[in-house]
Amino acid sequence: MIDQLNSSKRIINAISVDVEDWLQSTIDSKLPLTNRFHINTRKILEAFEARNVKGTFFVLGLAAEQAPDMVREIHDAGHEVQSHGYGHELVTTISPDHFRNDIERSKKILEDIIGVEVTGYRAPAFTITQKTLWALDILLDLGFKYDSSIFPVRMKRYGIEGSPWYPYIAKTPKGREILEIPVGSFEAAGRRWATGGGGYFRLLPYSVLRRAVRQMNDHQHSATIYMHPYEYDPIEFAELDYPVPMKIRLHQGLGRRGFPRKVNRLLTDFRFGTMQDVIDTLGELETHEHRSLDG
Ligand SMILES: [Zn+2]
């Protein structure tokens, strides 16, 4: 067991944060952002600093406009700042032109703040699917080098079943190539589970999450973990001045209290760094052509 953990320690995994505000990103993208994301992002920065870990922050353009000092602080602390788009509109609900404008705008806002080129992207709710593969060509047009939006598990509104669960070269509809770094997942009971963040991460016991990262590392692949500032905010629903339906409150609030502790344990048990740290270790990658579905 210990030997296995030591072998895992040699592989570098990516820790990533999608910097956004729960209400605007989950309930209605037209709502203004609350300032809770500043406070919660600071908690994450402190947790990373305490363990001397650098991570990648995919910052929403709207969040960067509201808190440019925070973005500068993330960058100055040695973390990687990349793009989560501008307005958190699902790629599956907007046109290619709208997507292009959203991404171009978010990239410029972040680059103006940090003075470094932004080359990585993660889509709102992982909505690069078989119907929106055109987004990959637009990312290449705008100078992006990698994407981290294709979920390797089919979910209700996103995910491409059967796509690689480790970093690979994705062929775009126009025949170009982009590096794709999917978030972590876990194979158990004959299927793949999305354990790298979100609901499973909040609800599963730490022992399962540890097994999931170890499984990827034992296959000599990095695991990419993702989280949101609001997962560090157990009192959000008690304080939020907005009529959030009870069912959503229960589902979205569950597991937040124990979340930071799980992250701290992962950061202690495995080696973590930025997406770029992982990219630097990649050898030859397989190329995967997704089947495009127009719709
Ligand atoms: Zn998001």
C-alpha cells in the first residue's frame, strides 16, 4: 500500500479551480455576481499556500472584471490563470459567433490584468460535447493551446462517452489538433465515474477519491481535480438573499462542510501542480477524433 502511494507520488496531478459565483453560474447567467467568490477564493489560496501547492485558476471574465486585484493576487502567488469564458453561458446554448466573442473578451480581460498570454480554457459545465466540437476550432483561432472541457463520462447535459480519460490530442472538425486534458474519473463496477470534482467529489468518502487518483496514477496518467470557490462556503444558502428552491439547496449544499478537508488530504497524499506542470511531463500522446453531431 505504502509502495503504491510512493509510486503515485512521482506522477504530477493538476489541481484546478473554476473561479465563478454560484448564483450566477448555476441559477441564471444574467444575475449579477455576489462578492462571496472573493472570500472563498481567498480560502483556496490559503489552503494551497499552506501546502506549498500551485494550481490553475480558470477565471470567469465577469469575475475578473469585478475583482481584478484578486486575479493579480492569484497570478503573483505563482498560480496559473486561464479562462473559464466571460459570461458562463453554456456552449451548448450559444452560437459559434457568440462563443467567439465571449472567449475573445474573457481572454483580453485576463491578459490585460496579468500581462501574460492566456492559452488554456475550460467551458462552463463542460459543455464542449459532440454537438459543439466547433468550439475547439475557435479556441485554436484565438491562440489557445489546450482545452479541459470534454468530460469523459456521458452526463445528462454534457460529456462524450468513450472519449479518452487522460490527456490526448483532439482532432477538431476542421482537422486541426488541440491538446485536451479531461478532468479525473474512476473506473468501477464496469463503468467510468466522474470523481474529479463536483457532486461525486462532495459526496464520496475521501477513501474513494484517493483510490480514484491512485488508479489514474497507477496507469501512469495524471489526474485533474477541479473545484469551485463556493464549495468552500458551507453557509451560502443560509445567507443568500435569493429564492433558491429547497431541492437545489439540499443537493448543492451537501458535502460542502467536509470539502476543504478532502482537498487538503488529497494535496498531502499526492503530488499536485498546475495544468502546465502536467503538460510539461507529457510524452507522446494519442490522437482522438470525436464524432461530431450537428444539432
Ligand atoms: Zn463554471
